[in-house]
Amino acid sequence: SPLMSKGDSSGFSFTAQDAIGCGLQFMSTCFSAAARLLMKRTESILSRNEAVQTNNACNFIFPLSYTLVTNPGGWEAYREMNLQSLAAWTIISVLVYTIGSTGQMSLVRSMGPGVYSSLGAIRVLGSAILSALWLNEPVQNWLEWSGLLIIMCTMTLYTLASVDVRDSWRHLFGARATSRTENETGS
């Protein structure tokens, strides 16, 4: 987030670059939500592998075309890569991305986009912990901590407000647990 990267609140200002960053993040969120809905809606039309291949093609063709037109000099770094660096880049960009896309497709289709998105608070916490451990980029000041807390609380409250407790019990523990819960509450 452009706002969290500022860190200290002294001398804080919201620039045009920050506004562009927030706008791009909003667009990214909208496209991500639309993609998850499409994953579920195309379940009967496309197999998981077909959907992943379509997703990968879109995530490759459009950015490649854009960068070739707007910043052709940015590709010079790839000419200077040695074989080991090129192999590592290929493994990360192809293998990890494909496994991640296939896994996400399976989860969204089995859980539904709403339940999958409700796990966002856990993913935010995981991202903060892993960035501290692996990238040595811990949450450092009160502004970053408060931003993290606001995001997690908002996502948790949204999830709690949008989930029917009885349906959750039914889904997790089966009909017996729901009957017992309904008997205890008098429903």
C-alpha cells in the first residue's frame, strides 16, 4: 500500500503518485473479484486446467504487450542473465505461478468466491509474518501496525457479518451438529 510504505507520520503528504497507486489498487481489487466470480461461473464450461491456461495467457499477453510498447529498454536485463539466474526466474515464473493458479482455481471452485475471500484476514497476517521472516521487512511503526489492524478487523467483521452461523456449522460438522445447536437455541 502506498500509504503504509510512508512509515512515519511526520511529514506525511498524499501526492499524485499516492492517488495513482490507490487507484491502481482499487482496479486490481475489482479485477480480482471479477476473476474469482468468473472462476466459479465457468466451472461447468471450462475444466480447471483450461481456466488456468486462459488465466495464464491473459496474465502474460497483456502485460508483455504493454511493457514492449511502453518500456522496451526494460527487457535489457534479461539479456544479461546467466543460465542459473534464467533457470531460477523460469522456475518461479512458470512452475510456482502455475501451481498457485491451479490451487487457487480449485479452492475458489470448491469453496466459492465468498468463503475463499473471507480468508483474507488470515492471508494478510501470513503476509506480514512471512515478509518479516523471509524478506526481513517487519512491521516497524504504529502507522503500519494500525493499518494492518484496521485491514484485519474490517475483513474479520465483514466475514462474520456475511456468514450464516447455522450454515457454517452444517458445512463443518454435518447435520447432527446443526440439529444439536438448533435444539440448544430453541430454533
